[in-house]
Amino acid sequence: FAAFERSFSIYGMGFIMMTPIIPIFLVDILKLSYTANFLSKGILSQAGMLFLSPLLGKLHDRLHPFRFISLSFGTLMFFPLLIILSSQFTQVPLVSTILVFVAYLIFGLAMTGINIAWNMSSIYFAGKEDAAMYQSVHVSMTGIRGLIAPVLGLVLMRTLGIRSVFIVAAGFLLTASIVSYRDYLRIKN
């Protein structure tokens, strides 16, 4: 469980540090309208969660939690990379908007898996013990990340530029994916 929390903490740093920066990027850099913002963040990402939850829930049941989160974190890594790529097409707004939409489709897919793992993996690790204690540790760790990661994102944005936040976030997500898969291989053997 400690290894699971370590992986979730690495992922969470990347994910949470982007959260306050994304609206700034979409509005100030990409010049997306409120409609495009709502369609991407409100509809596309949430539709993925709604429609993919049953399928990914079954996949979660079949895979070890480390393997499942490795796939989810690795998939989410493409979100910040596509967001950065979209900024290379600001002179062609249709292309940048399409890339943002694709990024949010991937975001919805990845976050469906992460949300399932976030809510269900504590039960797996608790075994016959009280799962509420495991989940309370999990929630508390999220709060700690929530205190650190947004500040890190803001510091990166102000010192190295807004794109650096997404590059560092992708690095955190890739690291979380690799570490989780390594943990899976260690347990499998």
C-alpha cells in the first residue's frame, strides 16, 4: 500500500500542478472561447468517465492495481503533451482546438481509470482489514499533494514559463507510470 501511495503521490503532483494553470493556458495562450473550454473540459472529459467506467471497472477487476494505475498514469501523460502541442498551432485555431479536444478525450479515458483506482484500490490493499483506514490515508495524502503541487505549478509558470508546467507534469506522470509498472513486475515475480 505504501508503494501504491508513492505512485499516486508522484502522479498527483503532476496532475494537481496543472490544474490551476490549464485555464490560464487555454484562455491566454490558445485564446479558446468559453464554449470551447466547456465542450472540452465539461463534455468530452466527463463523457469519457460516464461511458468508459463500466469497461474500465471490469479491467480494474482483472488487473493488479499497480498494472492498472501504470496504464492510467501513462495514458494521462499524453494530455499535457497534447496541450503543449496545441500551442504550436495558435495561428490555425481549428487545429489547436481539435488538439485540445483530443487531449480532453485522452484525459477522460485516463481519469476514468484513475478515479476507479482511487476509489477501489484501497479495498484491494486492505484485504480483510478495515478499508476505511486505508482510504483515509489515501485521502489525507491527496490533501498534502494539494498543498504543494499548485504552488509548484505557479512557481514553474512564473520562473520558467507556462509550458514548463506541462512538461514537468508529463515527467511526473511518466515517472508514476514507470514506477507503478516496476512495482507490478516485482510483485508478479
